[in-house]
Amino acid sequence: MTQGVLDRLMDRLRLENEPEERIDPRAWKVWTIAGAMNFVILLPLALAFDRFIVGLVNLPPLAGTAALALALAYGPWGMAIAPWLRMRFWRYEVREKEMEIQHGIFIIKRHLIPMVRVQHVDTEHGPLMRYFGLATLFVNTAATRFPIPALPQGRAEELRGEISALAGVSDEDV
Amino acid sequence: MMMVFEASRSAPAFIGLGFVTSISALSASLAQFALQFISVFLVLMLISSVFNSLNWAFFWYRHEPGYVHIHRGVLFKSERSIKRERVQSVNVYTNILQRAIGLATLQIKTAGTGTEAEVNLRALTLDEVEEIKANLKKEQHPGIEAAEESEQAVHRLDGKDLWLAAITSGRFLVLFSVAALLFSQLFPYVPDRMYEYALELLIDVPVTAIAIAVVLLFLLSWALSIISFVVQYARFTIRRYEDRLEITWGILKQNHVTVGLNRLQALVVKEGVLRQPLGLSTLFIEVAGGGAEGQEQISMLHPLVRVKGLPDFLGAILPEYRVPSSPVELPPRSLRRYMLRAMAPTALFAAGAWAVLADLDIGIGWAAFALLLPAAVLAVSRHGNGKTSINGNQLTLRFRDLNRYTVLINKPHLQSLSILANPFQRYNDLRTVEAAVLSSPGGKSFRVKDVDAEETGRLWEWYSSRKA
């Protein structure tokens, strides 16, 4: 019974007609590691704030506790919850005449980009992404720029070629 | 000739100088202050006029059919050739000084953003301007040329409407804030004694007199703003040609702007708070390409159009856009979200104000919650004004922040369409829709919040090439 209610709730919280393709599951690892790195930097900062700065600037002690609590809360959020949600909602679909990209953690955003509006496509990979053999693809229109993160490098190259070939075939004005 | 003109650009500085000198005659201690002021001013002016003259001396241009070449730079030389095919628009501006000696500024805009994208040739003779314009004009087939030149429609802003536009322009607020800014900048330089003197004067004067003075100042700035608006936009005329709009306006500074229709990306109808009750609106256009300078002037298509007359105006001048016939309203269930969005920050602010005032032993802090009423009114109005519609190839979004905006975009100019939804919106089947268009510099996007998911689905399908 409860299972049914939860399922229905999850169903309602999904955006209809999701694009087909998911990004590489290794993205999960990348985001988790990135979150862990942030956490490792954030925690000592919050500790230092609580121990030294609060006393120094005469802030109420509650401010230090709040900073610590926030930093501690960031741990599970940045390492587990956010990567999970992001992984769950990241979708894309490349069709002959247009492409769809969906992403988000709390607010889901979905973009529709006609191929004739695509100005150029470029790929980027940071050290962490590169270690896992992943790359981020950026789709640029004259007014907007949308990323598709964590594609296997081969797939990113392939998509870049594919999209460039499909893009800009029309001679309509800008 | 040009040398004279370059030097004359420092004329406002001379006027300022005269002003400061005359004030300094008022008091001896003030004179000392003014003396410092003037000396700093003189040095600055000297530097700037040397700089201007050098710039002028090292600026060369040459033109031939199809090209304009420019050489400039004192230390860092740059040369540039502008080809006819790359020119987006050629505009001519003249101010009163230039006109007195028969000169004009020619502005050549090319695609791209920033200052790189435009070249200003200052102080050209009018013959020269015509020659360059002729050289840069697209080659035409001799037969069509005559037909090409005849305008298809003309629209003028007539006397009464011009004054109405000036009265409702809301510029007096700007003037007021400029005065305040000037005061705050000059404040540290005002000698203490003078300040004390002024304060003593004020203490003796009853409060009502101060209030009257403020009101008078307010009216004065309003009157000034009206006059400046009328002078700026007098003789406003839009001419529609086959492939372009030509807009001219101004008495003292005459402007002539050409906008190619292929550069037009979107039309924005803005109904300001002051203007909406009178059924008036201002038209703006989003334009691709061109530089950063003078954007304001390019982006305003018309300073005052009656909302009732809008369909006729568009029909004559811009038949590419139509006023939507049957817009889709927001569903009633999204009113709650609009309320929350407007009232939650207000309530927080009121609570904060209350806490602070209570701390200062001021008992009427709770009155801050009265702000919730206008917030609620605004929310209801925003909800009522949120509309979307599709008419053939045209997407229309209407929304309000404080002013009401209606954005008209044709499908080929829509760079991308997005829908956004947070969990609460998803639970209630509501979406935020966002349309991105090209606009210089960079892009611009317009949003309508909390639209029915069914409607955004329709918008999505309309934009998508994949038909269900």
C-alpha cells in the first residue's frame, strides 16, 4: 500500500516524456569524489570559523555552531544525495532536427534546441573527468550554452561530429 | 574643422567651470575650496584635450566603393577594413554643435559584440557622410532601386502623444536620483562651516516649508524631465521599407537609425506602471549584432504607442508581429505560488524590521506587516497578467515584474526553449517556461512562471520538429 503511494508520488514528481539517453554512470563517482573533496576543504574551514573567528569578531556562538552544522550537512548532500539526484535527472536525446537536454537537482530544467540554431559544439574535460575517461560536451546557440556532462570520451567526440554535421544546415537568418 | 570640433567636446567642462566659479563668489571660504576644484579640473581638461587631439591626429580613414578603411592609434596602431557585406547598419547622429558647423557622426556597425563591432567617424561633412553611405549601400539591381527607396509606411509621434510620453516617462525619478548621487559625491568636499550654516537655517524653518521645498524640487525635476524628453524625442518618425526600419528623432541631437529586419529578434511591449492605467506602452526591440555604445537608442522602437492602436501600428510598420488573439491564462492553482513568492520575502523583511524596531523600543514595528497588502495585490496582478500564446509562427509571453511586458518572438528567432519545474511545481503540474533569443550583447531570456503543464506541453510541441 505504502509502496503504491510512494510510487505514485515519485511518478508525479517526474517530468513527463523524459529524453531517452542517460549519461555515463561513472559520473556518479566523479560527483561523489568532487563532493568529498569539497567536504574535506569545507569542514576545516567551518571548524576554524567556529574556534577562532567567532571569538575574534564577537559573533554569537550560535553562528559557529550553525556553520559547523551546515558543513556537516553538506557531507551526505554533496557526496550522496546531490550526485544521486543529478544522475537521476540528467538525460539527453539527439534527433535529426533537434536535441533535448534535461538536468537539475531540485529544479529540473529541460531545453529544446533545434539543430539549425546550434552555432558550435565543444568538449571539455577536467582532471577528474579525464581520469575516468569522461568528457563534457557543450552545445552553443547564439544566445545560450548547454552542457552534457560525463559522456565517455569516445561518445563525446562522436556526438560532437554528429551534431556539427546536423547543425547549421539551414541558411535561415540568425 | 574637425580639430575645432574635438576641442569643443570639452565645452561642458567649461560650463561646469563657470558654474563653480560663480558659486565661489558667494563666500570666501568656499572660494578656497573652489580654487582647488578648478585647478584639478583644469589639469584633467588639459590632459583630456591633449589626448583627444592626439587621437584625432592619428585617425585616418579612406573609403571606396564597397569598403571603408580605418587607421588609428597613437602608440598601438590599428588598421581595419570594413567590407560592405559585413556592415549591419549605418547610422547618422548630429548634435547641435555639429549641426551649427555642418558636421555629423557616422556610425558603422558590424556583426559581433562590444566596442570592436562599431566604428564612429566623428565630425564628417554631410557630403562625406552621403558618399560613405553610398559606398556601403548594398549594390542593387538598377530596376528595383526606385521601388526599393519608397517607404511602405510612416508613423509619426504627434504633438499630444509626445507630451503624454514625456509626462509618463518616469524619468524624473532618474533625475531625482542623479541629484541625490551628485550630492552624495560632493558631500565630502563641502566645507563643514557651510554645512553647519545650512543646518542652522533648516532648523529655523518649519517642517511644512521643508515639505513644500521637497515637493517643489520634485515638480521641478518632473518638469525638467518632461522638457528633456520632448527635446530628445521630438519629431520621432518610423519609416518602414521593404527590408528595414528607419527611425529618426531629436531636435538638438538628431538621430537616424537603420535597423535591418533580418536583425530583428523579438519585439517587447512594455507597459510601465505610470503608463498602463492610461493604456499606453513603449515598444522595444531585441536586435542581433552591433556594438555596446548607443544600445539604449537602438533598442527602443517607439516611445509611446496606445495599446488600443497597437494592432494597427504593427499592421502598418511591422506586419511580422501580431497581437495575439486568444492568450492562455495561468491556471487558478498557480495563484498560491505567486502569493507565496511575493509575500514570503515581504513577511521576512517585515519580521526583521519589527525585530529591529522593537529592539530600539519603537512600538509600531508591527506596522511593517502592512507591506503584505501591496505584495498580495502585486501577486494577484502578476498571476492575472501571466499569459502565453501561440499564433502561427509567433510565440507570445506576457508577464509582470512591476511593469507589464509582452514579448513577441517568431519561431526562427527563438534560440532555445526551456521548461523548468521544482518538486512543488511538478507535484501541481505547473511549469516555468523560458524562451531565449539573441540580443546584443549576448543573449536574453524571458520567463513566465507557473504555467499549466498542459500548455507548456503545447508550446514544446509547437517548437519541436517532432510532431506527435
